[in-house]
Amino acid sequence: MIATCASWALEDASPSTLLAAAAEEARQAAQAVTTEARLAEMLTQVSAGTWEPPANGISPDPYDTVAAVLWCATRATSLRRGLVGAVQLGGEPIPSPRSWAA
């Protein structure tokens, strides 16, 4: 799904086209593995402007992360603003590889 978004972005797709493609790809993936379409629903909310990042930051859940990434990417007016916006969302810190051995 992220590769699909990247492909559409390289083609200079509009944010609405990118989100529609992402939601459809997520829906098809959910059907293929017979699971709930939670990510597709979240992306539909991002597209509709009804998804909001949680006040306490983005969880390490992959669906939350994807929704937040696409929320930032489709709202940003520049790469810098998108990156700054993503960092400002906050979230769960990623553990350092040194802590993995402990």
C-alpha cells in the first residue's frame, strides 16, 4: 500500500487521488487475508478530513502510523512542513538497538 502511494506521488497525484488509492489498496489487502478493513476505514477518514491524530501522540501500531504519515503528507505544503508536522505529532519513542540486547 505504501509502494502504491509512492508510485502515485511520483506521478504527481493529488492528495485525494493518493488517499483513494491507499484506501482501496488497504481494502483489497484486508479481503485477501480475510481480516477487518480498519486501515481502509482510517484512510477514508483521513481523506474525508475526519481523522485526527490522538492528543497523546501516535502509537506504534502500524495502522496508526500509516494514517498519520498520509495525514501529514497530504496536508503539507512542502517537504519541510510535512516532516516538522510529523515530528510534532509525537508518539512512542523507538528503542535504541543497544537496548535490544539487554
